[in-house]
Amino acid sequence: MARTRKAESSIPTLPAGRFTNTVLVLQGGGALGAYQAGVFAGLTEAAIAPNWVAGVSIGAINAALIAGNPPERRVERLREFWERSSAWAPVTLLSSLDTMRPLFNLYSAASAISFGVPGFFTPRMLSPLLAPEGSPGALSFYDTEPLRATLTELADFDLINSQAVRLSLGAVNICTGESVYFDNTRMRLGPEHVMASGALPPGFPPVQVDGAWYWDGGISSNTPLWYVVDEAYRESGLVLQIDLFSGAGPFPQNMNQVQERMKDLQYASKVRFNAARVKQQEELRASLRHVLAMLPANAQSDPDVERLAAISTRGEVLLVRFTNRHDTRSSDFKDYEFSRATVLELWEGGHGDVRHAIATEAWRNATEMAQGIHVCDLTPMEHAQKE
């Protein structure tokens, strides 16, 4: 990511009370979502509470559990979900058996494929090739109704729809190809909206919402960052982006690493593109402000000028990024490897990354991406790789 001049000392430390919004941006990534839960536990420990959560796929599930519970129960509910998800492989290996970890992880991933994940999805008894055309069984290998039951139990959708916390869930319309966001400020949300955001084919079936059919939002865009940035551009925001796939990584040495690296690049946030787009947009806003300032006073009240003036400014943004770079030795199957050992390692890794950032005040190294927009990667240096 391109770096520019260092941020001024006026950039606030965490938590940043002067921002209008504190936003969690949660990427998709299956089992890797335990890292997001750990980061959230660390943020909660640091008294940082979001008033807006946006998620895609597993990020949508974590987001619903956060928005669907009062602050004092959020970490507890996240932990309960991840403990259920890792129930098929609850054993953690002794340190003396650490060399067997990759084999143990492979067994765990094979179990998820064969038997599903508790409280999440179960395999269909009949092959999709034998199911009637157009039926859910013909369009997917797994049934996600267990997830509906889990969401209904662990998330309070009345609380979600009270809008105490804004909730935005990314999905893609199968027929139009349009990327959409289900947002509790615009519609009443239920378990089906969360399930639609996580309906990754061909494993999971499409989900119907208001007469339209949806798949996992990660197919179109695996991070809801741009929805957040574009949706509330006039408000200031502390945006906490928690990514599960790293755009930076070592050159692969074998076919497993090729597959893992390809998956990382496919689903990672496009940081360089993001930086270029933000910089371009803010330069255009600055040019627009300059042109509007040259207009005579009697033109300032013109409706078209007022509309242009409204989009020529934006609120201050501090984008803080946590990126999962913890190697659980699960290779290219890391997004469906739900062993308790891996879930705990990812959770503790995310929690530890937040503690490290707080202890070192790493956000002071924020850099300016564009005027009024600062970026800081809080991934500890021992995990980070140059981007």
C-alpha cells in the first residue's frame, strides 16, 4: 500500500470519542472468522464499542451476533457460536504432539466436509445430481437450516431492528449480479438476511429474500469497506477493518501453498486499489470545492450548486486495519477447518493483536491516504509483511 506523509499528532488515539461513527468492517472467510471474534473481544476489553457493524459471509454472522446482543453479552455469544462450530473436533493437542498438527487439521477439515459443522450446516443425504431441478437440494451440497436455528437463539432480531447498532450485510443478487446490502436502517432484518450474506455456492443453497434470490456477498466483494465509506461520507468515522485473508504473503513452494496463496489473493481486500480510489475521489472533491468557491454569491443558493456543495466535503476518517496473518498450518483448507485448536488459536491471535496495538500505541503510525483520511495497519510487525 502506498504510504504518504506521517499523520499529524492531532490524529486521535483509540478510543476516538470525537468520531460520529465507530464502525466494524468484517470480511468473509469461514472458519477464519474466529480471528474477528478475538479482535472484537480485545476491542471490548479496551472499551471500544461500535455503533455500526458491516459484514459479509462469516463476517455477517459475527456482525449479527454483535448487533443482536447488548454490549455485556456480545463476547459471550460470539464465544458460544465458535465453541459450537468447533464441537466436532474439541481436542487440543499437547505441545509434544505439535508436529502432528497439520494432519490433525486435515482430519478436522475432512470432518467438516463429511459431517458439516454443528449449528451451521449439515450435508444433504441426496446428491445434488439426483435432486429435482431448481430445488435447494439440486443447488447445494449442504443444508444451512441449522444456522437459522443458531441465529434465532443467539441473536435478538428485535434488538437488531431497534437500530441500537446499525447492521449492514452484503450479498449478491443471483439473477441481476448486483451487489446489495441489507441494512437495518432501511428494512427489517431477520435470520434470512444473514444466511443470504453467507450462502456461498456450491456448498450452501441460495436464500430468498423478498422474492429475490441471493448468494454470498463475497462473490462480488469480500469486504464491505466501500459500502461504509460511500454510505456515510459526510460523517466522521473510526473504521475498524478486520480482514481474514492477507494480500501480502510469501512465494509458494508447493501446490498446497499455491492453492492457499491463490485463495488469499482472491478474497483479500484490494488495498492498493482502495488507496488509489480514495485519493482520486478526494482530489476531485478538492477540485469541486475550488470551483464552487469561484461562483458568485447569488449562485450559492441554486439547488444544483447546493447538491454539489454537499458532495464536495466529507468527514474525517481514521481507517484502522487488523489482518489475520496467523498461520494455523491449515494450508488451503483453512477457511473450512473448524477444529477447537484452530478456533482458539485464531481467537487468541486476534485478541493478542489488539492488546499489542494498545500496548504499543501503534495507531500513532497512521499515514495520510488523502486529505482527512488516515490509515493505520495494526498487525504486529512479527506477523506483518510488506504490502
